[in-house]
Amino acid sequence: MSTGALWKKADIRLRTYICIYFLKYSSLFWNVFEKCFLKDVHHNLWENILHFTRKTLNATIFPRYLTKKSPCGGIHKENTMELKLENGRPADTTGRLEKEIRTYDFLDALQVPYQRIDHETLMTIEACKDVDKVLDAVICKNLFLCNRQETNFYLLLLPGDKKFKTKEVSSQLGVARLSFGNETYMEKFLDITPGSVSILGLMNDKENHVQLLIDEDLLKEPYIGCHPCINTSSLKINMKDMMEKIIPAMKHEPIFVKLGQEE
């Protein structure tokens, strides 16, 4: 029986308790829960659990942990943590995932300076807006794409305010229409799960399964914001360092595209 079917059959009280603790300890719980149990469940189970919680719990009892509608109509989590810009890696890495620590090791080995903000789980570009203000760097969309046969994979970076049109990207690459890649391949190649997609995940793609695509407009920005392979922290990195040090070290030669020309 699939995980989704088991969830539907669970007693309502059990589901309520799971939701409470899921929301209360989401940063750690989500990554462990997803890693262990969600191989056969669509990644938007997060929104489904939150929807169920809103229906079964009194929102006034747990206002800190429940969600609200964003101005764009999406759902994102209330950010109750103090957003503070820090220099470099955290002094104490207790409780952080190995892939996050590995990202800091990678950047430090390249002697690339960066600033960091720790925050609650961010699942959408809308939820990044508060962090974006403090980070003062362009927060780009990171889209994991593939062809219909699932033989070619791409990581597309474009400004957060640009709309993605698969026809536009496909025509510039000269390939059949692209679609969003399966999260199984995302984790296999980049060691990243949905919501945490980042250019820095390419450091884990040793066999170059994924082609990097960058919208030209991103190069106009002095800084780029990205996750250290987990969406409970965001980094501010100099764009020049990204292009001249980090990407070459990851050995993923980018293809530049120009999006937003077609209406």
C-alpha cells in the first residue's frame, strides 16, 4: 500500500498529531520524513497536510505554525524566526544535514566569501520575499527539467519575476518540448528535494547528468541568492564568484538563454 493510501486510512486523531508535530518541527522533520517515506508521494503533500490541519485544528491555538495565503494566491509558511544576515558558515552545525555542511565545505575550499540567513522552511518563491529583502540579492527560480524520454536533464536559472515558458526554452536549445523533471532524478543527481533546488546542487552531479541553463538577465545582478541544498537557509554570493569560481569548480559549463521575449 502506498504512503498516500496509508495516510488516508489513518485515524483522524493520529493525523492531527502528525500535523501538529510536522508543523512544529518542520525544518528537520520534513527532510527526514521526505527522505524516508515520500518516495511515492507527490511533493505537494506539504500543502495537503497543511490544508487538513487548517480544517481540523483551531487556527487561534496554533497561530505560529499555520499558514496563510500569499498575495499571489500560493500557500506559504509564516516566518516566525528572526532573519539575521551572518558571514560564512554557522559556528554550530549541530542538527544540520550533511549535504548542507558539505556545501559550506565546498565554498570554503574555494575561498569564496558568502553571507547566510537561517529561516524556516521555504517551499515557494513567494515565501522567499521576506528573506529576499534581508538578503538583498536576486532570488532566482531554479527549475529542474527534462525531455519526454527522461534521458536529458536541465537545471534552469531565471529571475524570480520571469515566467517560464517551456516552448521558449526548448526552441532555443533545439530540443523537443521540456517538462518538469521527476523528483527521483533530482535527488539522485543533485541530492536535492523539491523546495530546496539550488545551483549548488550541481556539486553533487559528478557525472554531469544535468545541463546548467542560465537566463542572461541574471548576469546583470551583482549578487545571487541560493539555498545550500536545503531550504532552511539562504546564501548571498557575488555573481562574479559564482560565474568564475563556483560553476567552473562544479564542472558544469552553462548554456545561456534569453527568456521573456515571447508573449
